Amino acid sequence: MATIGFIGLGIMGTPMARHLQDAGHTVITSKFHIPPKQELLDNGLQFAETPKALAEKVDITILMLPDTPDVKDVLFGENGVASGLSKGKLVIDMSSISPIETKEFAKTVRKTGAEYMDAPVSGGEVGAKNASLSIMAGGTEGSFERALPLFKLMGKNITLVGDCGDGQVTKVANQIIVALTIEAVLGSAGLCLEGWRRSGAGS
């Protein structure tokens, strides 16, 4: 079993980290906006003073943060994750953020000798709790194979879609398809309702 860094223990991150704990991994976190839930503390959650200190202690660091600026700050801010990286370490960003920024983050992280993957998820809080998330990963095949045992603890539909940034592109495309499908269904329902009314059945 490994010690895994995990920053971003919110609605999604908490159950994801808990699945790692339940599988026997030790999870270590660092300060962020949301205090960790008691269930993680009761299950042995450990702390590092800074993201840099966390990255120095672990081989794999997972991020699950709200938006692009949060990821940038945790990675490259004062005492950020990147300053604690070295050859052989892996950063996995499971947040849903900008594909363009993700590619830049990957380039910067790789200069430290470490590897970087983006692996945004879909499935929401229910999927996170049930370990049934869809995970769209972007990175090298080697990084993907290394991360796959952890991904399998958090999700079911897990796919390597390309290099860094491609996971985010796939997530955006998926969101657009879902939105268009919902719009089409609602539009069809509206037409049916209007026809029903015109037929006099709704009188």
C-alpha cells in the first residue's frame, strides 16, 4: 500500500479519498479552503504543513479542486506542489479546469522531472460516493498504467484519451453533449405538450 497526497477534500474529493483509505492506502493532505471531514480524520488522514511538504513526502499527488486558479495556486504558488517535485513523482489533477492551462501546467511540472496527468471525472457526488465515476485521463501510457489501480478505486469507466489536456477536452465535449441532449429532450417535450393543448385534450 502507498501513501497518496490528496488536496481538495470537498464534496467530490472526500469520498474519493475515503475509497483510497478503505483500500489500505494512507492519505495525506495539506491546507486548502475546506477543512477535511471527520470521517477522513477517523480513518487516519495525515497532514503536511504545505503542498510542497506534501509533494516531498509522496510519489503520487492527486488534486480535486474547484477551478483553474485554485489548481494553479496549489501547484505553483508559494510552497506549492511543484516546488516539492522531483524525478519519479506523479501529479494527477482530477479537477475540471481549462484544457489550455492544463497543457501549460503539464509542461512546467515535467521540467521538474515529475510526470503530470489530467483526469477529470463525471458522475457527480453520487458517482464519487459509489466509486462509479467516469474518468477521462490525459497523459503518457506509463503514467496511466501507474495511476490505473488508484482510478479503479474511484471509478468504473476509465479511459486514456490522449496526452495532457485531452482529458479536459473530453470532459468539455461530454458536458456539451449532455447539455444538447437535455435541450433536445425538453424541446421535444414542449412540442408534444403544445400539440396536446391544441388538440383540445388539455381543455
